[in-house]
Amino acid sequence: MAALGSRLQSFRADQVDLAISLKDRQGAEQRVTLECWINRSPRLHLVATSSKRDLPAALSEVRDELVRQVDEAKTLREPRHNRALRSVPALPDHE
């Protein structure tokens, strides 16, 4: 979960809540859910799920999905920190 922790470091500790749940352990319908609430304006609620039967693989899948969602949320809210969104090619002068 270190990759997720590094993504969430830009938020204050009191702004982030994480919850992980596992339903039907070793059953046919096993489901791992990782939820993240980030208290800022607007409040974000991110959810990642996996139905993989191998628990380490399911945890990796939900971690990677939540990392992707956090990165996407940051990019949408903070384009000033994203060079690709800041760099707009100049139009040639027409005289």
C-alpha cells in the first residue's frame, strides 16, 4: 500500500479516511473493497473493488485502482501542477 500512501501524502492526515472490507472470504463471491474519503471542497469518495480469489492479488488490484483514481482527481482539480495541462502551444501571429 506504499504507492497509495505516497499519493495521499499531499493531503493532511485529518483529511483522509480509508476503509477496507472483505466479504465472503474464500467463497465463490469473495469481494475486496477499498474506500477513500478525502475531505476537501468538494468531498471526494473513491471506491475500488476486486473479486479476485487470491487475496494478495485482490489487494494489489484495489490499491492500483485507487492510486489511479487519486491521480485522476488531483489532475482534474489541480491543473497548475500538471505541465501537460499548463502547456498550451502559442498560435502563430497572422498579419
